Amino acid sequence: MTNAERDTCLRRLRFPDELESAFRFDHFRKTVPALRIGLGLMAVIVSTQLFGGQLEAGGRSLTDPGMILRPLTLLALLGVTFLSGFWRWWQWFFLGLMAFRFAVGFADIESRIAAGSASLDPIGRLFFLGMLTLYGMVILTGVLRLHFGWGAGAQLILAATSLRMALDLVRLPPPQISTLYVLLVLPALVIVLFASYTSERLQRAAFLNSHLLEVERAKSETLLRNTLPDPIVDRLLACDGMIADDHVEVTVLFADIADFTPWAAGKPARQVLEFLNRVFSRFDQLVEARGLEKIKTVGDCYMVVSGAPEARADHVQAAARLALEMRAEAGRMSAEMDAPIRFRIGIHTGPLAAGVIGEKRFLYDVWGDTVNTASRLESQGVPGGIQVSAEVAERLGSEFVLEPRGTVELKGKGEVRTYLLLSDRGKDAEAGRDASVGLAGKPLVR
């Protein structure tokens, strides 16, 4: 919302429909507790007064309708405030009740004056009508303070009705009556209308500022959650301390596009970016579906962890299934995009450290020997293949089809025994495929 739109809404005392409903609900939520307390106290006071009056009158039956009707009415009104959707029409409801009560009061005054039973002299009657009108204005301001237009109309009707009754019922010259209303009621009417408008505008400004602040906070949190894992964001929002965790066992997956550098050489940056964005966006969907955590992309390299920041018992199996899905998806996209997309994927499991790095541009990262080993398994892997360490193969057991690759020289690790992950036995069985033959006819790990 621009500043011009904001000023227009405040000047007109009206928000767009959805925001207007939220504003009125917020006002009702803040007002209804006091309203309920007031109705409950009134019911208690009226019951006490009526009970005392009945005893003084000679102990009439406590079941007298005149004794129980008023408190029951107040209790019924209290119950109405708990109805679903009452916040949409509560002001109009109480306005109708108030109009009815004032109509009865004015009719009672009129009947008493006509019957000659009124005890006040003409001046007293005039002041009484004036004060009753002022009282009605105050009540109207409280009930309709979030409907300034309707409230202003109701105030004018109340003042005009009171003046009309005074001219009809008070035996004083009309100029004296008009003078009193000009000196008493008209200034009060102007003050009430100004105060009502100002009050509503201030309330709307406060609500709008709070709403816009919440919108910006939600945007910032959404951006943060797109950058960091949800559990880490929750911890960041809860405290300002450093976040650093040691994980006993986590599985790390690295995926890299084979021969990407020669393919991208000479191509426009936009084409390369669109290619990577399409591939990695699809991988992001697979990672999210598996409940794993994407750490980052570096060029054409894609890094995922399973079992951090929240531990899970099947972290190795989940990473293995994700790798198989990534390989299958790469094959589909290669056909769709007419581009040679073959990934080398490396997986290793073990302990590592994880935490948030930076103060301005937060980054959730992991480090340790497990990360380095997984990266080197990927870099020394087979294009289109998924190379896993012996630790991963042992944890996968008979659930997956694995083929021994032999020993591979990894930088900083020496000779390391590795395996190629071929398929998931469970999915093979579901598809009715024969998973008993490995690459190049080599024996499988069973």
C-alpha cells in the first residue's frame, strides 16, 4: 500500500473489503471483554436492586416476572455476544436496542407531561430533555465509533427528535428552547462528531501501521525460511545467540553435472541460468518432498543433507532414494531439453558440525570430514552414476541394489572402497522389474 492509498483510506475511514473486515474484527475482539463485563455487572446490580425493592415492598414472590425479566434480558444479551459472527453486526444490534430504549423513554416523558403528572417545571423539563440527549450522544459515540457516517446521521436524528419534543411538550417560548439547544446541544454535537471522526481515524491509523508492520515481518520471515531450514529460523527468531550443533550421524549428498563447463562455454548467461534454474528447481521439489535439507548450490554443484538440522532414523535411506529420483529426473529433463544432463552423485554418512554463518547474509552450512568425503565421492564418480561409501552401503543393506566398484583414490583419504547405487528393491518389486543384474554383470551387494 502506497502512502497516497494509505492517506486516502484514513481520510475516507474505509479500507479495502478484506482489510476492513480484519479491522472490525480486531476492534470487536478488543472491545467485547469490557462489553461482557459490563453486561454481567449490570445484571448483578439490577438483580440486587430488584431483590431489595421486593423485600421493602412486603416480600412479594421472588418469581415475580417484574423481578426476573430485566436481569434475564441482560444475561440473554451477554449470551448473544458469544454467537459466531456476532462481531459483524454487534454495533447495529446494540444501536437498535438503544433506539428502542430511548423511544420508550421519550414516550414515557411525553405521556407524563400530557397527563400532568410530571414533577418538573418547564425549565426543568427542558434541561432534562437536553441532558438525556447528551447522554444519548455519548452512548451513540461508543456504539458507532467505527461507523462515523452512520453515527453522525444517528446523532443528528437524536438531536432533531429531542428538539422537536421540546418544542411540542415544554411550555416555553420557542426562542428560549432553541437558544438552550444552540448553547447546549449544538456545541456538544459538534464536539462529539469531531471526537468520533478523530478517534476512528487514529484507531484506523494504529491498526494499519500494525498490519503493515506484520506484512513486512511476514515477508522477512518468508525470505528467511527460503534461505534457512525452518527449525533454524525458529531458533533465530527465539534468540540472538550463535547456532552451532554437533550431529553424530548425518548423510551428505553431492550432485554435479558432468561435462557442464564445456557445454556452458560460449553460451549466453541467460540460457545457462535458465537451464540450471529449471534443473535445480525440480531438485528442490524432490528434496522438499523427501523432507531433506538443501544446503546450497555452487555453480552446477548441488548439496543436500539428510538428518540435519533435525535428526531422523532413516537418513541414509532417504538420501539414497533422493539420489535415485534425481538421476531419473535428470534423464527425463535431458530428453525434454535436448541437453546432455548426466549427474555424478556422491553420498557419505557420518558425524559433522552445522550452524549459521554470517550476520547480514545468513547461511546454514555444514562442515567436517563427512562433507569432504561425500564431495570427493562425487568428483571421482561415474557420470550418470551414484557412488556411495562402504558406510552407506552397509547402512542400506538389502533394501537397495548396490554394485561394488572397488577401491577409489580420494584426495586426503587414500584408497577407499566404494559402491554404485543402482536401484531401490522396494520400487523394483512394485514395478515388477528384475533387479538381479548389475552394471557389467558384476555381483551385487545383497
